[in-house]
Amino acid sequence: MGALPTDFDMCFLSGCYLEMVCFGVGLTRFEFSRPQTSPGEVVYRVSICSEGELSYKVNGCEGVRNFSDSTTSAPLLDFLMRDVVSVEQMGLASLKISFSCDEFIVFEGSDNGFESFSIYANSNEIVVV
């Protein structure tokens, strides 16, 4: 991924909370959704799959997800059920998702031509790869 698209909509997580975090070999997946406001309403969901560097700050602790050290994954669980406060682009290809109390997750973009993270919105529509 060289850069985020110039028309990238930073409001794609507006009103969302982090519902699920999944860990795999070389992959961290975050599932966001918006609360259902009425019965039968289709739930809006966003998935972000990170294959690159991922940094975070939660409960006053800063860290970086290291795929070979499982203890660096555990703090990410503390983001579960927290509301997204803002989304901002950092540099050309990185994305910072902020929660309350100055807590955040940063998806580090790469300029080497390989995908660092992918974003999928409702029904697997690809937003960014």
C-alpha cells in the first residue's frame, strides 16, 4: 500500500464500537459495528485486518503488536466494547483510531508496495487494501 486514497472517508467508523479482536499468525483482525437502533435493522460492520505493524496505547500502556510475542496481543483486548472517538490519517498510509482517554490503535502503512492493512465495510465491500 503506497498511500490511502485521497478521497478516503474518515467517518467510516462513526458511531461504531470494537466488537471483536482476532489473532492469527501474522494477522490481527478487528471487527467494529454500530449498535442496532431498531429490531430487524441491518447491522453496520467494518473489519480491519492488519498484517503489518500495529501500535497502541491502552490503560496508560503503550506497545507494539509483535507476532512472535503473545503478551503484546493481550492489551488489545482492553479495547473491546469501547466506542470509536475519531479516525485520522497519519502520514500517507497510516491510520489512527482513537478511543476515549487518549487511547488509540495505529495501523502502520507501508511504502514497500505490500498491503499493511485492509478495511472491509458492510457485506465485505473493500474500502482500502
